[in-house]
Amino acid sequence: MSVIAFPYPVPAEPRLRRIGRIVAVGALVCVAGAVIAVPLLWSSDEVLRHWIATQSPLGAQPFTLNPGTRFAGALISLIGLAPVLYALLQLSMLFSRFARGEVFVTENAWRIRRMGLALIVGALISPLVQMLTTVNLTRANQPGQIVVMFGIDQSHALSVLSGLALIAFATVMVDAVRLWHENSEII
């Protein structure tokens, strides 16, 4: 049986380096955009009212916008966004390694696992964030008009399944890295 040994790290082809850089930078741009979008959303009456009317479960329910609800809403949004930001940072670091030619390393598997866990955590806290947001926006309403909405939809289940798939892929990758290292030592 013939074994082809590659020097460590594997020299990345130019296409992999380019894709790695694009994804790494793109993920960081998404992180920055998401962090900037939260205060912009909660500071603009027009954007916030449009978002509540079209994207929020409140719909046409009465709600109150004041500095307290805006500040609390921004904090709640950032809590809900935290797992996504973490997953994007892991994605950026993973593809940075790919751009450097570090493909078959155990740390990449751990990054993929962390991304999967972040997807699962994000899906699990999303209904809670939704509930806290509706309570926050309606807490200043008249008694009896406080709205508590809690919902689980298909995207939550899909995020959990995607997270589990990434965790499974990471587990397989750990074994693949181990086998790759064992085979690279055989000449």
C-alpha cells in the first residue's frame, strides 16, 4: 500500500487561501454589522415600529417606546445575538486557519464543535429572548395589556439539527486529523 505524506501544514492552494480570507473577513463584517444594527434598530422609531409590525409577534398589539424599553430591548437583543456572534467569530478563526493552510488540525474540529454548540444555544434561548422582548415592550401598558409571547418555530428546530450536525462533523474530523497525522508519519 502506498502512502502519500504531506508536510505539516498542508500547503493551501490559492483558491482555498482566497476563500479562507473572504469568509474570515466576511464573518467579521457580519459581526460588526450585527453589533451596530442593534443600537440603530432600538434608536429609530420608524425602523422599530416597522420591525414590531412585521417581524415581532406583537403585530398590532399596543406597546410603549421610551428610553427604558429601548435600552432594555437593546440589551435583550444583544443577549439573543451573543451565540450568533460567537459562532461567526469561530467561523472567522476557522477560515483564517484554512487561509494559512492549517486544514487538518484538531483546533479546527473544536471550532466547528463550538459553532454547533452556539447554534444550539441560540435556538434554545431564542424563545426566551422573544418572550422578554414582548414583555419589555408592553410592560408600560395599562394593567391587563402586558403581552407574554413564547413560541418555537421550525427555524429553532433546524438550528438545533444543524448544530448537532456540526458537532457530529467535528467528532468525525477529530478522528480524521488523528488518522492523517498517523499516516503522515509513515513513509
